[in-house]
Amino acid sequence: MKFLNSGKVKDVYDMGDDTLLFNFSNRVSAYDVKFNDEIPQKGKVLCKFAKFWFEQLDVENHFIKSHSDTEIIVKKMEMLPIECVVRGYFYGSLVSRYNSGTTSLPENIDTTLATKLPEPLFDPTTKSEHDIPITKDEAITQNLVTLEDYEWLSEKTIQIYNKMALIADSAGFILADLKLEFGRLNGKITLGDSIGPDEYRLWPKSSYSPGKIQEAYDKQLLRDWLTEHGYQKQFENSRTIGQEPVAPTIPPEIIQKMTDRYVAAYERTTGQSL
């Protein structure tokens, strides 16, 4: 088994045939900054969530089997160079882009924070160190995907989001948004990478209320803490002057709360003990 690369969260190994091994770590990142602190149980939750979602979704994917509590084996694919994001609620970067005038929305949409959108919105990005939102025309003119592929990805991503949202709803959660990745396997577009709380926002229905920051059962909890204490702005200022942002120490209470919520999200959604 040959080590290939280490991402923000998972380490990837070549199994020596047409398969890869994903090893999910307890590492965490936010606003494209990697932290030295780890979140206990996070890797186990992400691994088991990946297995759960790949088996729940009626769509071809690259998952083969679990290898351990923190490892899965998947088929090798040629990954497509866009990240497929679907947004069900007016939240996250969509809000800041709308407020800055870089993204337009239909005039009849209620732009109260955390309001449900009339229809799920396909909102893809590039794949880079700092993902950049792209339009259909940009994706095609930059030769990232063909028009046919773009339309297929848009429709399929929204279908998957709707299916996952129903499962989340039955567990007492709101699936606010979702990021998926696809690749080509034997010439056919196939769902890949992983699916878990690092790829979506999950809110408890019991505390949901438009017009405010929502209670997060995902890594948004860390993003909110960073924003509240001015670190997000510090990161932006550092990048503006060409410096790499420095990650602060995450308070123990935030680490514990993230662990508790990751575990609760898994157990409530799947009905299984971690």
C-alpha cells in the first residue's frame, strides 16, 4: 500500500490495484486554514457517515467497503474539476456574495438569514486551495465540464440533496446545503469522495428560526467561533498581504461540543451507535 497524499481531513493510499484507501483523521480545517488541534471521534464519524450515505443513496458511487472504523476502500476515478454544491437555505457564503453584489438571486426570494429557498440552488465551485463559485457559462468556457455534463451534475446533485434532506428531516434535522464530488469511472460520471458533516450544514429542527445564526451539528460551529472572535477577518487580512493565515488554538469547550455534536448527528441520522 502506497501513500499518495494527505488532504485537509483524510489520507489517501493506493492499494496497488484499481482501488484507494481513505483514512479519515480527526483533523479539522475552516476558512481554508488547517488547525493543529484535533476533534476526537471526528474521523470515525466521517468514515461511518460516508458508508451510510453511499449505501443509502440510489446512485452509482465509488464506495466498495469499510476497512476499519476510520477507513474505507473505494474505486479509483478520474475526478471532475468542479465541486457540486447545492443550497437549500440562504446561508453561508451565499449571503456574503449576495450582499457584496457578486451573486444575483431572483427578486422574489426572501433574503432573511437562514430562510429556506423556494427551490434548491445548484451553486458549483472550482477545485482549488480557495474554491471559487462559477456559473454554467464559466464552467463550460473554462473546459471544466461540457454543457451536457453540467446539466446532468446539476440535476443529480439536487436529487441527492432532496433524498438526503428527507432522511435528515426524519431524524429531526434540516440539511441546509451539501457539497458533492463526482468523477468518471469506466466513462460514466460517478459519485465519489466522501459525504459527511464536513460536506454539509446540519441544523436541528427544534431550534431552527430564520433571521439568526443556526445551531450547527457540523464544523460550522468552529466557523462561527472564528467569525465571532475576529479570526475570519484576520485570515482574510493575512491573505491580502500575501501571508499564510495562522490558526489559533481551539478552546477545549468548542472541541468537546464539536465531538458531541458530530457523534449525535451520526447516531440520530443513522439510528446506530457509533
